[in-house]
Amino acid sequence: MSDQNILEEVKRTLEIEDTDLDSQLTDFIKRTTQQLNVRLGFLEAVPDVLSYIVVECTIKRFNRKGNEGMNSYGQEGETINYGKLLDEFQDDIDAWKSKEEAKKNVSPRKGVARFI
């Protein structure tokens, strides 16, 4: 999924209709993509099947704006706990990596040829 498609999906989810925040959201998308690429083994691009992680983390990062560096935030009886953005998706990342590793370890099938 392209960064533009991710941006559009993030904006739809956050109900943002103008372009005022596009630069900031694009920066969040870029950083999240880079972090995910590192966790995936220094890939050049996020596989399409995992692009939802970039969308979800960008939304979380946007909602955390103003509370950077905080582990939690509380106000009037409401408490919000912040974890590391990608930690929630570690099981998905591990599953993808396992699947990719399994693809590498598949040995070619040996067939039988018969001549009549």
C-alpha cells in the first residue's frame, strides 16, 4: 500500500477532511514505516499484508500528539497508558517473519519422470 493510500485511510479514520495536517501525518507514516522495516529485518518496504500496522500506529501516534515521551496520561479520573507503538503488533510481526522464513526453508519437490 502506498504512503498516499495510507494517508487517505488514516484521514478517513480520524475524520480529517482538509489537508492542513497532511505533512504531519505523512511524517508519522514515514517514521512508523521505517521502524516497522527495521523490526521486519531491515526491509526496503513494508509488505502490503502488514500495511495495516502502519495505519494503526499512525493513528495512535496522532492521538498521542502533545503527550510525547509520557508513559501515561491522567485527567479527571481518566487514565491513558501509552506503550511503544509497534509492541502491540509484535505477534503479527513474528508470524509474518516465521512465514517468510518457512518459505525460504521449503525444499523443492522431487518428482518422478517415467518414460514409456
